[in-house]
Amino acid sequence: MSWLDSLIALDKTVFWAINTGLDNPVFDVLLPWCREKWIWAPLYLFIASVSWLNFGNKGWLIVLGVILAAGLADFTSSTLVKKNVQRVRPCNDPDMQEQVILRLEGCGSGYSFTSSHAANHFAAAVFLIGIFGRRARWVRPALLSWAGLIAFSQVYVGVHYPLDVLAGAALGSLLGWSLGLWGRYFLRMGGEK
């Protein structure tokens, strides 16, 4: 067995441990909601408000940075990576789909690797950590927990393997960190409020 085969076998083992092994009514209700964009609208409004309160008119740069980070992560994950790797989702895999507990209406027709949900949210989280992390240390664990919860939810509901979300988180974190450096530079150029 090659190292890649071993890695895929481990990935499936961890998937089963999360998707079926952690099965409980609280997660069944909570985690499908966690992956819905609109449920986080109050958080997005809070981030925009804090950006304007802390940086004045330059707060729009932070909002733009979050949008760019998430958009770039989504494009990279969905268009560049998924279409080239073409890994089938666990809920669409003919060898697995009968045993997968799918906690959504429909599995989705797209590919699995990398998780765009994980990439997008980690990109936004790491970008914001780059901007606010030095001012308020609580921002780091709060934003990483938020992005991690969304990534974990992808596995629990049955649409992604653990490696999909780990790779998506790494991709998003790299893009968020890079754009966070850009954001700090532009905020310093005009002087922070």
C-alpha cells in the first residue's frame, strides 16, 4: 500500500468516526445550520461595525479585504483545485453513499477536495486576525473556532472528508494571511484612527 493509499484510508476512517461515530441529536440540529451563510449575517454586520468604529473611513478596506479573501479562496478552491483533483464527495461515492449519514437535503454535485466552505471561512478569519489580532487577543481563538466549527460541520453532515476541510483551511489561511499583510500595510499608510 502506498503512502497515498494509507492517507486516503486514514481519511475515510476519520470521516466515519465523525459522520457516524459522533452522531447525536444536538449536532444533528446545530451543525447543518452552521454551514449556512445567512445564519452568520449578524457576525458579518458586527465585523463591519467594528471595522468602521476602529478604523473610521478606512473600515471599508477591512470589509473589502474580507470579501477579497473569501472570494479568492472560493475561486481557488472551486475553480482551480476541485476541478483538477476531482475527488468525489463521500455522499456521492458509490462505495460509501449507502452508509453515509447525510444531514442535508441533497449532497451537491460538485467535487470534494478542497472544501470551499473551509477555505472561505478560514481566509476571512485569518485576514481578520491579521487586522484585529494584535488589538484584541480574544479575536484569534474566537475566529479560528468559528471557522473550525464550519469546517467540522462539513464532515459531520457528510459532504466532505477531513482532508478536504484541512486542505481548505490551509489554503484559506494562506490567502487570508497574505491579504492580511496587505490590509495592515494600507491601514498604516493612511494612519489608523
